[in-house]
Amino acid sequence: MSAPWHITQVGGGVVSTEADRWVLTVPPASAAIYHDAQISSYQGREDFDLRPPVTLRLRAWMKGGVRGTAGFGFWNHPYVPGERGFRLPRAVWFFYGSPPGNIALARDVPGSGWKAATFDAARWQFIAMLPAAPIGVLLMRIPWLYRCLWPIGQRAIGVSEKLLDEALIRTAHDYTIRWLPDRVEFLVDAHLVHRTERSPRGPLGFIGWIDNQYAVVTPQGRIGFGLLDVPTEQSLFVEHITIKPG
């Protein structure tokens, strides 16, 4: 708790502490505005200083019928209010998204749920494919072409995902991310649940959050964002955070 964490509270979002535990809460709220409770290792662009090899360990769980997104890990916060410019997104994290959210970038992996995931849209392979994106989107709407061709796009964007049992995040468990230059390993209670060689480049920053936002991004060109009503209080509990080199 003594680390220089940065706290973000937007709308009705509340960040509080209990002993060595962070409690990130969105109270009952309407979809009229964005609500976010967040802790991070960064405040501005100059604070992104994490590069592989680095290991994150923490204990976490959620309460409430979470509507929106929540999670923890490393990313580059593509847009920071008050700063100029937009960065292509990169992330290494445990991520939860509720319906109607549908971020379906990994073939045969649902677009919502509790996942271990990586992506890196700043890879040269993805940037090189951008001029062909309009045609690619049309081709992805043909099911057999999607199954044949989308793995190429998935590799280009550095996407690797594993859907986890949502029951895991409903009770306390120990989570580990080993972010290495040539691979990423995700562990729950010291058991490997996902391993990928698609390791994003740094620098990135740590984030833990819960909000009422959803996103839709699919290879078929469906893109959208929105806010959800929160009928009952929803919280993410995070404790014993350690981030160490190696």
C-alpha cells in the first residue's frame, strides 16, 4: 500500500482501502454517465516504465453482478485525458467484460467473460495490414473465410486469449502474470492457465479497475461503445500487489 499508486474515481466510482486491500466500487448507478474506480502505477504518459521481464502477483475477487468491465494487469492507456495524441493499444492482463460487450479478437473465444489475454496493436505486422482493412472486414463476414484468414489477423495484432471459469473471480484467488520478452504466462493459485509467445512490447503501466462501460470490436467490422446501468453495487477487491523485475 506504500507504493505511489494513482487513484482515479469517475462518476460514482469509489476507491477505498482496508488494511492491505484495495476496494474498487461502483455503486448502483444509471447509464447516463461513466463510472470508474481505478488504481494505477501511472498518472501520465511519462509514468509508463514497466518492461519485460516483470512479474505481477496479487490476490483478487469481485462481488456483485458486474455490468461493464473489470480486471488488472499491464497496458498503455491509449488515451489519457489532458494529454495529446492516441497510442495504439497494448495489454497483458486478466480482463472481465460483461454482455453486451463483445471484444471477439481471438478465434473460437467468446467476446465476453473472464479471460487471460494479450494484444499489441502497435506491432508492425498489424500496421502493415491496415490499408487492406476495409476489404478484410468484408471478407471476415463470410464464415469460412473468417475461419481460414482471421488467424493471420489475430497473429498480426498479437492477440492471445484463454477463457477462464467466471466462478474463479467470484472468490479470492492468487493471480500471477509473468511478462517476459518472448512469452507471457498467466497463473491462478500457482497453476498455469495460459501461455503465449505473443508478448507485447513495453513500456506499460499497471492498472486495476472496475467500471460500467462496454465495447464491441469484431473482425467483421462491428465496433461500438456504451454505458450500462448498475442495478446493485459491484466491487473488485485487490490485495497483496507485488510487481518485481524478472
